[in-house]
Amino acid sequence: MRAVDLIQKKRDGQVLSSNEIQWLVEGYVAGTVPDYQMSAFAMAVYFKGMTTREISDLTMNMVKTGQEFDLSAINGVKVDKHSTGGVGDKVTLILAPLVASFDVPVAKMSGRGLGHTGGTIDKLESIKGFQVERSQDDFIKQVQDIGVSVIGQSDQLVKADKLLYALRDVTATVDTISLIASSVMSKKIAAGADAILLDVTVGEGAFMKTVDEARELAQTMVSLGKAVGRKTVAVITDMSQPLGRAIGNRLEILEAIDILQGKGREDISHFICELAKIMLSLANVEKTIEEVKQHLENGQALKKFEEMILAQGGDLEDLYRPVKVDHVVEILAKEDGIIEALPAMEFGLFAMRLGAGRAVKTDALDYETGIVFEKKVGDSVKKGETVAKVYANGKISPELVTDFQKYVKIKISDKVIKTREIIEIIS
């Protein structure tokens, strides 16, 4: 075989055989298929797509290029969760210990943030001493002992995806359903969980901009999971505005603690309880939303979170400390009305400028900076009332407030606006 022939075949919209996909993946990892040819192949896929069988072959061949975690030593149905990315997405911080508080083991590997999207691992690293790198044995033992662990993705996991994703990132081929689905599911399958909940975000702050696109991606990933015997459910969720109140690593930890204490906003607390109900059902544990919510209100979920922090070297005193920044700047409403729009992408990029996110993978983070919203879409507001607070370090531009208000285009109207987090469930 020759890579150029496979590139041409896909460029012309033809279907590759299982052997051809296997040869291409193995050759790329071995270095016999160079980056420039794999880039051309990724671009061909971007324009021509892949069949369900091709995506499945690509996924499973990528799984075989790295370590596969064996979680069979952990009793019960092991559950995992993945989000396709968003702004202010601290869901895993609450959801993992919440599900584990019902004696359902949660063994999760998470990634870092890039661009306007935040990473769970970055948020956990804002806690003094917290260790995100753990051996497979330590990871399994912790889940056996306390029921939950959230760690960084192993460098030995799905080597082909690591190489291919870096290539896609610099060749404008990230946002294609075939390659997103194979990338996500290869890592989830290799991570070893029995059941997987997929949070497919859609909207202005997500990779998928329309519900139709999100539905296609969700259905593709669910099919991939089921094909290899993993119970898989996807939820399509709204990412038109930031999730919850906070954007920024340390600020999102503090919001997570509020939610775990039963003191979070009702909308995000209810949303996380809905996700927990689905994850529990995947493990054959049936609970009502109210029964799930009780574990936020009675401290059981918070206790499990604290156990995880301690088990991974984190400092509980540091966990609860407030943020330390040079400036807290209040953004005030210019008129009375209803908050009509808080564009997630714009807020995510603004937080990145403050140091809360990365433009490239090598950028250092300022864990303390970010934004906290006092008002969200659908909330009423009066002129002069605080809409948001900006947490910043270093020199502050005198135009920050003006820039913020223009940049994010906060709209205020007299309309009654209803919001929803879960748009659709696909199983």
C-alpha cells in the first residue's frame, strides 16, 4: 500500500477498507507515514467524511496504539463521563463525587483546556498539592478504596490520537464529526469504563454550532460505544452562555464547592442532578432527581469530593481559601431589563486574555483570574446593579469595563426568556 493512494481514494469520496485504515494508523504511529501525508488525509476526511464502519475501524485501530486500562479489579459497573468542551464547564468536579456517593465507582481521565474551553485537570491543579498524574495501579486502588478518581490522560493512552490531534490542531481539521468521534471514543474505550455518559455541547461556545451537528456527533459516538459493549448515552446540552456562574480555574473550584454544599444556582444544580441520574441508571442504580439532590444538600457528595482531594495529595485548607487577585472589577448594568444573551465564546476568550486559559498548549495559566456572573440569561437586572465581577492580576487597562461590555455584547431587554441545559438525550 501507499499513503498517497489512500489519500486520493478518500479525496475522491471513496470508502477505505478495514485493512487500509489499519495500515494507515499503524504506519503513522511507526513514522513510515509522515505528518504531511496524514495532514492531507485529515483534510480529505474533513471534506468527504467517513462511513460508520470507517469511523469504527479508525477508532479501534487507534485504541490498539497505546495502553488500555483494565478496571476489572474494581467491583461494580465503572462509569465515565466526557464533555466535548465548553465555557465554565465544571460539571465533572461535582458530578464525579456525586455519583460516587451512591457507591457507583467513577474512574475518569480528563484533559486540559485550550482556547476558550476550560480543562478539568487545570481546575484541579489550582488546588495546592493535587496530583493529576497517577499510575494505573494507584488509579485503580483509589477507585477501589473511595469510589472515585479524576486524573490526567496518560501519555501512553491512544498514541495515534495524541499525534493526530496535534496535527489537526494546526491544520484546521479539528471540527469534523468523523475525527472528533474517533478521537473521543478511542480514549474513552481505552480508559476501560463499562458505561459512558457523553455531554455533547452545542451553541456559540461549542465546537458543534447546530443541534443537527451535535445530534450526528452524539449518535456516532453512542454507536461506537455500543459496538464494543460499552453502555453509552449522550446528552446534547446548551453552550450558548457560560455554564454556571464562574469562568476560571480557582473560581470554578469555589463554585463547585457551593454546588456540592447545596448552595449553587438552581439551574446548574438541577442540570448536574439530571446527569447524575443518567450515570446512575447506566450502573443499574435508579434514583429520582430529588433523591440525587439530597446528596448535595446533606453533604455526602461534598464528603466524597474531599476524600478524592486528600487521596490525590490535595490540601483541604487550600481547597476552601478565597481567590487571591490584585483587582476585582464590577461590571454594572446600563439599564433595567432582562439579560438576553451572554455569548459563551466571547466570555471564554476574555477569560483567556486574563490568564485563565491558554492560546497554545505551552501557555502558563493564572489559576486565580476569571469572571463570576451575578446575573445569567433570563435574570432581571436594574440599572447600576452588578452583572459580573472580573478577577484580574497585574496592570489593569482603564478601558477594561468598556471593553468587557462591548466585547461580550450583554443585551438587556424586557422579554421573558426561558433557558434549558439538556436539549436532547440519545441512547
